[in-house]
Amino acid sequence: MCGIVGILARGARVSPEVLEKATRSLAHRGPDDSGTIIFRQELPEPVEVGLGNRRLAILDLSPLGHQPMQDPVTGNWIVFNGEIYNFRQIRAELEREDVSFAGNSDTEVLLKAYGRWGERCLDRVRGMFAFAVWNAREQQMFLARDALGIKPLYYCVAEKHFLFASELRTLLGTGLVSGGLDTAGLLNYLAFGSPCDPNTLIQGIRALLPGHCLTWRNGQVELKKYWELASQSLQTDSGSEQSGELVVKNIRNVLLESIRLHTVSDVPIGVFLSGGIDSSSIVALLTEAGVRPQTFSLVFREVTYSESEHSREIARHYGTEHHEICVSQQDALDALPGALRAMDQPTVDGVNTYIISQAAHAAGLKVALSGLGGDEMFAGYSTFRMAPRVEWAAELWCHTPAGLRYGFARILDSFSNSDQNRKLHALVSEPKKIIHPCFLSRMLFTPDQVSRLVGAADGDAEDRAYVPFRAMLEDARRLDPLNRVSYLEMRGYMLNTLLRDADVMSMAHSLEIRVPFVDRRLASYLQSVPGAWKMHSGVPKPLLVGALERKLPDALVRRPKRGFTLPFEHWLRDEMRAMVETALAKQSEDAFSSYLNFSAVRGVWEDFLVGRTSWARPWSLYVLRKWCDAHL
């Protein structure tokens, strides 16, 4: 696991000082090693290439894993962030073709695989990654991001430079990016609490999309999709018990394979255990694979927020070496400044991941498995029941006479004094701006509220803000309603909030989080299973529970779903009130004040104080203010 950066200059030089500074800015991602290289190519035109890497050593702890790494046979250079879990199988295949290796790292395997197969190497790799290879023969830079977007990769095309990095802040810090706030990314953030890839909060900086690669050559950039979440209906009789048994058996095999791959490491691996179905399933599968894991649970001293009895039960059930990391609400409150500093882009979520990662790092952990993705893959959210029904109703509503729609919207407008009522009003009055009910469930501010906060955004920014969602929906149209929700949750909330937060908040503490459920083979297979099979019984996540052969305690399976929550509703009215209130009352000549309407911002805070909106709305504005103050 690492942080990477690259600067390419046409008709200009790469400043060693700028490259070193950019590499140092990623030190938290890789405290074990650091490296930079600058080299120049004269033909067909002068190009100077600078590459930097910070390394968190997980595989091959020796100096032979140092980056940037060059292949002496091809002359290619690589900087790589991530883990290739099946690197040993790929290495064996390459060795059969007489390819030789100097060390035992997955970085060298990926470099040699690209040298042998080029872009087609992406068809073979399973893992989480963002990497760049300078192709010496073709005089071009090749970038790629993993299929489901576990690892981030940002890039910028400037007048004389092409830049890329693991973090947006690194690109900003080079001084080669203009640094203005991007309105499309801002609209995404206000609507959903995070920018939506490929949009970012900064003009000119884009996120490389999951399953995509990029080639830079002679100042020109070409984007290409190398993998997509395919969907082909199973050629089986949906009423056949035999077919159902086969599906569960196949899921079980893919899960076990994913778990085994995710344990590839030269350092100890722990598991974040909450006591819920997803993290408990990880422990169950590890145990079946012959691994007795160490489990780590974060528990509050205050009983109201603690789930320690559930995690203890699972730890006892599977005989794990269990560690409880006890924190108080004050400990969590004290961690907030650090969590805000860790945000590469503003996010309404992520503080919980920061606290868990901080505690795990303090306990000596370098790698942890997480149950992230289980809800998206196995239909664990309430949206899986709600969205297909609302989708059907919304489709009918769009064909209702406009006069009737507007009349009903006016009636609802008088009741729009809560978050849920405002969302319903938005669906009734502006159904085309909602795109899909799945997005409605994740919505922070409605389109009408966003307009009041930002004012009249230019048409280009609005179009760019909606492009990612329209593209998602277009890709998902061929899926059945429930699988469509799964796809949209993976490409929306999971990608732009959960995975992004997991990356930056864990790497702030030099901790690698691995997510066995977010596996391209598992995702492909589950998208091919009829959606109705994922909710065919009264058991939550029946395909996952069935694949575990019902080895999870029944009480755990049946208990109400509950996430790890922090008491923000209380904090914003008590300990944090003065801090947030002062920040939102501040009006000055800065980026935040120049883009947002002051009276609308104050209105959100006042609505919270009288109970007309939840804590997430004013908290999102506070986070945005702090981020703008720090980076703009």
C-alpha cells in the first residue's frame, strides 16, 4: 500500500523540489520507504518525467520492493498503490514464459505483466490498485484504477504539465493547478455529502473512474473502460430448488476464494469486528479457510453506543484472538480535528472510520479486513425494498398531466418541514432531477435547497454534476429493479463515500483496509443472479447467510441492523455548538462565502436548532467551510 505521484512536462522541466514536496505530502500513506526519480526523453519530443512513491510495506518487506521501480528488460518505470492478491499466480504464468524476477513483490509482478501483455494485464489482476507505468518504448504514460474503485487516482491536464496522484491535495500542493472550486463537484457534495467521480471539488482535477485506464502521449489523453459490471441473467429455472442451491454453492466458493486472496500478506492481518452480519461473515470464512484471525472491536464506554456483547459473542463462537479498543465519547470528540485534517475532499461521513483506524494503528495493526460492501452486494439496505417500488410509482408519475403534478406539489410544499417531506416534495415536483429513487434515499439537500445554497449555477456545471448519475442509470437500465439498486449503490454511495472515506481515513494512520466483499468476480456473479433471489425470505441477506451454511448464530442474523454511529445530534447541540455556529456565521472574502449564500447557510443551522432538519446538513456545511479554509 502506497501513495504515488507523477509530473510530466512537455517543453518544461520537472522541479526536483516540487516532486519531493509532493512525495512528502503522501508520507502518511507510506512511512516505510520513499523514492523519487526524474528522467528525460528527447524523442519524438522532449518530455521530462518525475515519479514519486511513499511505501507502506505489506508484501516483500525488503529493499527489492522499493519504488519507483524499473524493469531492466523493457526500461519501463512503475509507481503502484494497492495490492495484487493473485500476484503469485500471475508470476508463475510469467515464469513459464521465461520472465525472471529480482524480488518477491506484487509491484514487480505488475511491472513485468504490463511489459509482457500491455493493457491486457488488467484482465488478469485481482486486487485493489491505482498505478502508473511509463512505457519507455512507446514514450507514453499508462494509468489504471481497479475495477470497483477501492483505490483513488486523480489527474490534471495543465498547459505544459500532466499530473497524477493518490490524493487531490498533493496535486494542489504542486502549485501547478489553478486551485479554484469546481461548481459541479460542489453541487454533488451538497446533494450527497461527497463529490461524485469523475468530478472533484477542484477545477481541472478529475478522478479516474473505476475500471478505466488512461494513456498520456504527446500531450494528449485517451480514456478507456477496460471492465464494467456485466449483467447476464442466469440461464436457470428461477423456480428450481436445484438452481438455487447451485447459486448459493457458487457464491460460497467465490467468497472463500476472495477471503483466501485477501489474506496474502507478509505482516499480520486483523479483522474489524462489529458483531453485524458482514464482519461476522468475514470471521466465519477466515476460520473455514484455516485462519484464526485477530479481531478488533471499537467499543464505547457509554453503554448506549456500545455493541460489545455482539462482537464478543462472535469472537467466542469462532475462538478468535479478540481485542476490544475502548473509547469514550470525549475520545471521539477529541479525534474530530484530526479527522477533518485527514479529508482529502470534504465528506459528511468518515469520522467513524478515522477513529477505528487510529485505534487499530495504536494497537500495532498494519492491515485490517472490513465488511464494507456486504450491504451493496447482498441487498442489505432498506433501499432495496423501497427503491424498486418508488421507481415504478415515479415512472407513472412522470406521465401524469403536468397540472396535476404541480397542484399536488403545492399541497406538499406546505408540509415540507422535515427532511423526509422535503425529499418527497422533490420527487413529486422535480422527478427528472432525482434521476432514480435510489439517489433520493442518499440525498442530503434536495435540488431546491441546493439552488438556495448556491444560487443559479451555470448550465455547464449543472450538466457535469448530473453526468455521472445519468451514466450510472444508463448502464443499469438492462438490470432487473433490485440488481439496478445494487449497481447504483455500488457506483454511487459505496464508491464516492464509503470506499473514499475508508481509503483516506485509514491511510491517515498508515493502515491498509482490505474489503473482501468488493471483489470483481464476486460482484460480476452476484449481478448475474436474479435480484428477487437476494430478498426471497424473511432472513436478511439470504444468499450470504446461505453461503455460510447458516453457521452464524441465529440471534445475530435476526437482530435489527445497526451501524457504528457517533452522537453528532447531541454534540452539535452541546459540546460542538459554539464551534459550528461560529464557523457558519462567518462571512468573509473566501471560497466558501463566495460560492454559498450566507442567509441559506444560516437557515440550515436554524432549521437544525428547531428540529426541522437532522445534524448531517449543518455538519456538511461546517466540514466544507473547514476544508475550504485549509485548502483554498
